[in-house]
Amino acid sequence: MEEQAAKIRIDELREILRENSRRYYVDNAPTMSDYEFDTLMHELERLEADFPQFDSPDSPTRRVGSDLDAPVGANAEAGTRQGFIQRPHRYPMLSLGNTYSISEIEDFAARADKALDGTSFSYSCELKFDGTAICLNYRDGKLVQALTRGDGVQGDDVTDNVRRIAGIPQQLHGDYPADFEIRGEILMPYASFDALNREREAQEEAPFANPRNAASGSLKLIDPEEVARRGLICTLYHIPAESVTFESHSQALDAAASWGLPVSDERRICHDIDGIKDYIDHWDSARKFLPYATDGIVIKINELACQRALGYTAKSPRWAVAYKFKAEQACTELLSIDYQVGRTGAVTPVANLAPVQLSGTVVKRATLNNADQMALLDIRVGDWVFVEKGGEIIPKITGIDPAHRAKDAQPPVFPSVCPDCGTPLVKAEAEAKWFCPNQDGCPMQIKGRLLHFVSRKAMDILAGDMTVEQFYAAGLARTPADLYDISKYQLLSLEGWQDKAAERFLASLEASKQVPFERVLFALGIRYVGETTAKGIARHFGDIDTLAAATQEQLLEIDDVGEVIARSVVDFFAKPEHLEMVARLRAAGLRFDGAGQESALSDALAGKTIVISGNFSISRERMKELITAHGGKAGSSVSGSTAFLLAGSKPGPEKLKKCEKLGIPVVSEEEFRAMLPEEIPDQVGDDKQETGGAPAIEELTLF
């Protein structure tokens, strides 16, 4: 390559990598796969080596991707905080060099062997967790600081949020150093990720692409209690060699585990390249059965004296390398594109695919997000498309195979009118999505809002998709207020309804009148007002009348309310039909003031993190609510910070084993109830049947 052409390509690569690094670390909304990013980074490294005259200290090859000063913009989650205090790292927090090639792992081993000049050493092979990096500082056994990676030199102080993550102990036990730091990864398990995305999709918010982005976004939220609710976990994997006196990395991690810190059990000491290859081969398959995302293997020189001798480059340690798994990909035919209308009017294109097996599941559909994404992919119906999951749980179309495209294939035309009601679509300048503005006349929006209103996290009324469809078709419900006017006679006149089902539905309507104001506000379905935001707004204003009269400026006084949310709330209450609906709901008996706020029953469990396992006399969810109502915190996994394990019948053997290892008490349900004040009810709310959501009509007619 000629010098001028090299300079042009180097500048181009640097710009692409900087932009995509920002999207990955700051926006948590990457548009490029890890493999594509790493391929471009390696190309830049080769060009800079061949043309050293274009070397720059600001090159992405010499700088760690930074998550500092994350702006709250179009891609940021509502409630994401800006302006965390930045503090310096005691030791630079660098990134790892990575490869997708076994031969480059062999080269790494050969370089280490040569540099160490015959010194005997081993390798610690570990899973590469797909989360967001964290550095914890313990002093006298207490957690005193938690920093993100930041730019490697300094990080954002997220200590308050990290204190809310299950499994990270506040106080260590055993023979720990007086002052040390330990590094690792904050992860969001698949189960927590799925639950979060279901919630976001119900609010018509963009789902997180993968657990890594969800974990990173969650760590930067304003409300530490919302962080606690996200189900994050932590795995720690490195104590800087400069701060400990152990002989090996594996000894340091074993000691950390004995102090109560969450360290992975999936490590293996290997003595040659064959052992490393066996470990990689095993986890390339076995990782698919883990409850959290991993994207590779980290190979470290185990002996700390050897680590010190090898040292660092400007960006990475010379004593460690990451082998990354390629994302699993499949190629299948795009059969058609549907355009779905959500409850807020957002129109989302969805690709219907010829069924294909991918990462253990059959994929038939994949979202195309919006018209811009369709244009970027240059997609056509009939194309053969590449679909990936890999670390990403949501199937994603990453490209097309042009060799399979028919000569007469035409680009799909995004609808100009609502596919449900025919109203011309609109698009705000700052929005990526097109919307149907016919909020009160579009059938899909009306039914979507009814489904949202009856959902479990809102009013918890026994009605599902089929029930709402039936009410709409019969003309019984157009707004949530209409639900409270439905009589038993009207229910029994509908196909499939029996007396018992009608009574249960009406009973659930009556019970919904006790739902606190914050959940009623959430149930109204105001655009952009999710569960957490509704709680903040309800507690700030106290009642619906004060809120309805609030100005945009008054709404902006609430921490997690920005201009978009504030404008949406003001617009909602500016419509007479919405005020009429609220008036009817109030007349029906719903709570529109703080009188229904949930309050603690006692502080009997204050400061205690309690993990539950097994079956109890009430449901596990109710047991968790009981713990919270008495001041405790329901943890998800046993760790050094766990006060005790509450064990019902058939508790999990792994949890029992870990309690025995860490010396954590195991308490029976009877012993637990004895801890609570006798005059306090032992059950929070009524322990009605857990349905996992509003049941469909067939479930109602079983009685």
C-alpha cells in the first residue's frame, strides 16, 4: 500500500473505531459486532506497524475504550445518570489483547517463554465474562469504593449502586489484607435480562441488545434501588500483582473466595498449549449452558513474579490474552416483513424468517427496529439474511448474502399510513420510529393500552390477550375506565365464559382498587413513563390533581425525568378525553393519591440480606415481599454478605453447600417467622395464584 493510501485508511479506521467505541461503552447501543470491531482494530494495528510515521498517542490501538461522561441522549435509558464523580485508579485498569486464532495463542505462549528465558510457569485459563468491568477497593475488610474502568486511568465512582448488587459483600471475613483492590465484571444473567427486556418492550422502549449492554446501563442508573431490582451479579477475577504477596494468581483468587468474594469456580491451571486448547474446546460448547453470557477464554501467566517481569504495553498486559469465540450465525430466507403497531403508536418492522436453529433455539422472527435500520441493511423480501445470537439473546439480522438476491427484488416500502387504522404516520425529528397519531381510534393502540393496564405490574387484573380482544370486539371496552362498567351479565353473554370465571374477573377488578397510586399512574400508559419513573412522579406530586396541573418545569425537578418524559406527561393531561378517563377511574374507586403507598411493616430484618430456597407455605414471590416489608433485602445468591439462607422444603443443594463453606446460617420458615413481630401479619397482600401474567380466556373458563 502506498503511503498516502495508508494515511487515508488509518484516519478512516481511527474514526470508525472511535465512533463505535463510543456507541459500545457510552451509549450501550453498539451497531457493530465484536468480531467486526476487532477485525478493524487488527487492521489498524498492522497499518500503524507498517507506517510508523503516522503513529499517534490518541490512536484507538493505544487507548482503552472509555465509559466516562456518558451523556444522557437518545440512546440512553431513562433514569441513566450523568456526572458521576471520577476518581483515579490506583493501578491502570487496562484492556486485554484479543484474538480469534489458536495460532496467535501459540504465539503468545512462545513470546512469554522467550521473554522469561527458561523460567518455569503455568497458565490460568478462565472464562471471559461478557459484562462491564468493575474495580472494588476494600479497606479493613469493608467495601469503600467501586469504580468503572473509565479510560483506564480514572473511572466513575459507582459505589452506592454496587452496594445494591447481590453477592458483593460489604464486609469480608477471614485473613484478608488491610487494604487491597480486586477487579472483575458486573453481569446480568439471562433470566434477569429477559425479564428486563419484556418490561421495556411492554413500555415500547428499545430492548437492550445483549446482557452486557443491559449490565452497563443498569450500573449507571440514578436510583440504587432500581439497580438492586435489575438482578445483577458480580464475578471477580484479578487482584493486581503489585498489591498482594501471593506467589500466583490462582492462590490470590482462592484466598479472595475464602474472604467471601464471588470468584468463578470454572478456572483451570494448564501447563502447555494442549491444555489451553482442551479448555477452549470444552467451553466453546459448554458455555451455551451457563446462566450468563461469556464471549471467550482469558489465558493468564499464573505466577505473579512472571507477570511483573513481563509488564505491560500502553494498553494491555503482556502476561494475558483473550481468545474470543465467534458469534454463532445462521443464514436463512426472509419470507416477509410485518409492521406492528404498539400501544403508543410506534410502528415496528418485524422480519418473518424461514425457521433456523441458532444457539439452541429455533428462530422464526427478528426485529428490524425501524426504517433507518432497514435502509442500512439494504434488505429485500426473498433475501437470504445472516442472523446472529452469540452473546446477544435477541435474534438480530446482521447482513444479507447478495449472491442469493433475485434480480427483480425491490426494496420494501415502509408504510406511510398505519397498517391497522390507515392514519398517515408521523415522525419527530429526533425519533427513529414512525408513529400512528390516532391514539384514541387505532384498534391496536387501544387494545395495547388495555393489555398494559391489566398487566401484573400495573393493575393485576385477570385478563389476557384473548380477553381484551373479546371485550374490544364486543364493544365492552375502549378505555381502561370501561372495564369497571362491565357486568357479570355481559360477561356471561360472551362465548366461553362461565359463572366462576366471571366472578374471578370481577373480583380481580375489585382488588385492583387497592393498587397504590404509583402503579395506577404506571397503568395509565403515559408514553415514556415506565414503572420506576411512575413511582418517582407519584411520590413527588402526591396526587393526580397536582400532577395534572404540573408544568413541564415542575416535572423536570424530578431526578429521572427529562424533557421528553416531562413533555409527554404534560401532553397527556392536556387532552380532555384523558382527564375524563381519570375522572371515571377515580369514580370507580381507584387510588389517585399517596394513601395507597406501600409502607414497611417493621424493621425486624433491617440490614439483612436473605436468600431463599425451596418451597414455603406461601409463594416465593410473597416470601420475598415479606422480607422486604420487614426491612430486609431478598438476595439471589449466597455470598459473604448473606445474613442467612431461608430454607423451605427441598432447598437447593448447591446453596446449602455454599452456606456450609462460608459458615452462613440456614433458617427454617418457622424460625424465620419467629423473628417477625407477633402483631404484624405474616403475609403481604393476598396470596392469590401466581399466573406469571394475566391469563388468557381459556384459563378463566377452567373453573
